[in-house]
Amino acid sequence: AGAKDDTFSVLDLAEYTKNQPWWRKIFAPNSESSAEKYNVATQLVLGGVTGWCTGFIFQKVGKLAATAVGGGFFLLQIANHTGYIKVDWNLVQRDMNKAKQQLKFHSSGSKIPPEVKSRADEVIIFLKKNVILTGGFAGGFLLGMAS
């Protein structure tokens, strides 16, 4: 019988992903736009389908979250009126005033951190390079939210 001595090369995916994160390839300023890779119809279909799926899921999750939050408030109000919960409104008012002061303090002299600004710039560059794909996604998202 003929035994083969096959040798295989091993690809360490963990090491590869450390060196090449996928989001860097997508959002990097020097990444090529989808207009250079795909034709207009493909970009619109791809953007529209992914937008519709995202909008549909967003709508369903949003309804579920709104129902859960609304039901929670409703149950808390019932518990408050039946006497299971006693609310110290003076403490609530004092904490709200502290929160307002903190918000005024943080919003008065704060600027956007440079990390957030650079990420926002990368997203804007990506959206400008892929305007057809972005338009298809936006239209599909709105259709998904409506369905």
C-alpha cells in the first residue's frame, strides 16, 4: 500500500486577526470604495437588503423593549399605589438636582474626545466613498421599519 506523507501548513487565525482586524479593512481611509468593486445595481440591492433586515429587526426589538419598559413602569405604579413600594420623593428630588449639576458641569466645557472624532471622521469618509450602498441601506432600513 502506498502511504503518502502529506504536510500541512497551519494558519494561526488568532494571530492573523490580531494583525488584521476586519473593521480596519472596512473603515480605513485608504480602503477602496464599493463603487470600485461592484456595479450600481449590486450596491443598491446589497444595501437595500441589509438595510431592510436591519430595520425589520430594529423594529421588532424596539417594540419588545418598549413593551418591557412600559410594563415595568406600569407594575411599579401598581406596587406604589398598593403600598408595596414607598418612594422618598425628597431623596429623588435631591438626586435629580445633583444629576442636573453634573450635566451642566460636564457639558459646559467639554469637547469631543479625539478618539471619537477620528472614528467619526473614518465613518464619514466611508459613507462618502460608498454613497450608493449607503443610500440603498437607508432606503431598505426605512422599508424594514415600515413592514
